[in-house]
Amino acid sequence: MQVPSSYEAPAGVLKDKIILITGAGDGIGKTAALTFAQYGASVILLGKTTAKLTAVYDEIVAAGGPEPAIVPLDLKGATKKHYQDLAATIQAEFGRLDGLLHNAGLLGVLTPFEHIDLPTWQDIMQVNVTAPMLLTQALLPVLKLSTAPSIVFTSSGVGRKGRAFWGPYAVSKFATEGLMQIIADEYDNSAIRANCINPGATRTSMRAKAYPGEDAQKLKTPADLMWLYLYLMSNDSVGITGQSLDAQPK
């Protein structure tokens, strides 16, 4: 099955879907939450800053979208038990989970390899790799209750080809690609599908931190990328799994 180079999402394409988004308070995660709700999904907003999640909640409700749920959780300190409790709550409240978008990520500091410090390395691996692994593992039982569950990981160009000074962040995105591939291969004969999205150069605070001298106005906005996020969360992408896709086609 071929992935389209663009996608015009029909109105209501995510109607009645339950989708959890990590890093939902800002940037691409916030835009994904607003967009998914606009197309009919009930979104579960997970992030570390309650005020930001509340603002997204209010925006969705004001636009007439389905009432979201808020999960304040810092992935850096979250434990396996936190994720198991979350899964139990989702099953009790919603009965299933149709989509999981791993969007939260930690950039760290761009630095020469010889200057990478262990605490920074461990924090980035915890948020970018270990947390998505534990969260996915905990949520698999509720994902299996969906007829067409979709797991989407956020990757990066530096997760396909290493780049000088990107150190732990790049390594974490190589690991993200591998995690996605393992899940996709293990569940290839099930309804579960897993894919990666490489957002590319996008107007976000993380990008501004990595490229402070760049003219952000020349970059795509998170809204410009949503066609691929909508496609992978919709039933139109059933059968697509194990793919690493670019939200900005070359």
C-alpha cells in the first residue's frame, strides 16, 4: 500500500476515535491535539505543564470539539506504575485507545561528542526512548481493544543519518526508529500499526533552540504538517506499518 504525498482529510475522519498525545501543550503536539479534535477525536492531552494543557483544553472546547482529558505527567520522572495506572484509567473512562502519538521530546544541548555529559544523555534517553517504550507497553492492552489502533512516533532527520554535535538527541531518534520497527514487525499480523513521522524543519520552540540564528518565518508551521498526522491516525492508513515518513515531502 502506497503512502500518499498529500492527504485531504474528510470532515469527521477521526469521529469517535480516542487519541493520546504526549507533549500536547506546545508546538506540534498542541497543533495535533487541536487538529484531531477538529476532525472528531476525543483527545487525551499528556504533558508536564498543566497550564499549557488547560489552555489547549479550553481552545478545543471553545471550538466545539469533543471534551478532552488532561494528564499532567513529566516523562523524565514517570515510572512504569504511572503508565499502568494511566492505561487502567483510559480503559475505565473510554473503553479503548485508537491512537497514540509520541510527540514529547527533549533536545538537550548541541555539543561536541567529547563534551557530552552523562546526566544530559540519561535525561534525553529517558524522555525520548524509555518513556515511549514504557508508555506503549502499558497501553498495548487498551490499544488492542480498538479495531484499527495506530501508534505514531516522532523521529528526525538526524535519526536516520547522524550529524555532528547532535549527540544524544540523534542517538535517541535512531532508537525511536528501531523501537517503531520492532513493534511494527512484532504486530504485523495484528490490527496494530506503528510508524514514524519526521516533521522536518518546523517553526517550533525546539527548532529555535537548535537554530537560534535561523529565520523561523521561512519554515513550515506545525499546521502545514498535519495532513500526515491525520492520515496515519485515520482508517485510511490501515495497512501502513513499519514506515518512516516525511511530513515535508522532498
